Amino acid sequence: MVQEIEFILYTADQKKSKDFYSFVLDLTPTLDVEGMTEFMLSPNCKLGLMPEKGIAKILSNKTPHPASGNGIPRCEIYFKADNIEDYFSRAVAA
């Protein structure tokens, strides 16, 4: 069973993105610090906003900088679940 899902979107401007999602979702962030803003979409689903510069530092030279264009990693999706191997196998098969 999936326990929690978190989506992290890389953004050029964390404050503008926070303001946009706060307005569109009519939610106040549950976390809003330099480098990460989070919204609880449901008890088990969270949306995160991370500056492109922050993820670029974390990923270093393993992937192109997110600001350099489309067709490269632009977000992260985490599944926290029992029997994660089953979920992973289905993802690979799909």
C-alpha cells in the first residue's frame, strides 16, 4: 500500500511559484524555507517546489542544469510504500 506521494517541481523562481500554487490551490504552504516550499494536497500527497539552482547543486554534473531546456529531468516523484519492489517492478514493466 502506498503510504505517501510527494511531487517536487523544479522552479526558476520559488517565491513566484509559491504564490501561484498558493492562489490556484487555495492552500497555505506547510513548509516554506529557502530551497523548498511544500503543500499538503491530501493527507498522503505533498507538492514540493525546489529552485532549479538548488537541485543543480545536489545533482552536480550528473544531469544538465534544469534551466538549460526541456527534455531533461524537471521534477521528482517519491513513492513511500510497503513492498516498494512490487511498485518498482511494475514501473519498469510499464
